[in-house]
Amino acid sequence: MDHQAFLDLAEARMPYGKYAGRRLVDLPEPYVVWLANQGFPKGKLGDQLRCVYEIKVNGLEYLFAPLR
């Protein structure tokens, strides 16, 4: 993941649903796991949610702390 994609991910927000408006990186892990089991949407949002999933299940959320 390049630097700009990482910064974009840190600012990306959930566009719909119960967590609309919340940063993707701040979504609860159980919700992100549920999304993974349901299938991520297509396009940029799906790619970003896949990254968030990998970050959360691997315990790397601390990477976003300086960007909050």
C-alpha cells in the first residue's frame, strides 16, 4: 500500500448503514468480520474494507493512531 492510499484509508468513511459517517478504520472489528463473511462491495470501498479487515485481524490498528 502506498503512502497516499494509506492516508486515504485513514480518512475514508462508511457511506451507508448503521455506521454511516464513521471512519472505516474505526468500525468495530466484529462488523468488519461480518462484512468479510458477507462479501465486500465492489470497487474502492470494497478494497478499503479489505485493507481494514487485514489491519484489524492482524492487530495493526495502532498504525492509524498518529492520524487520528
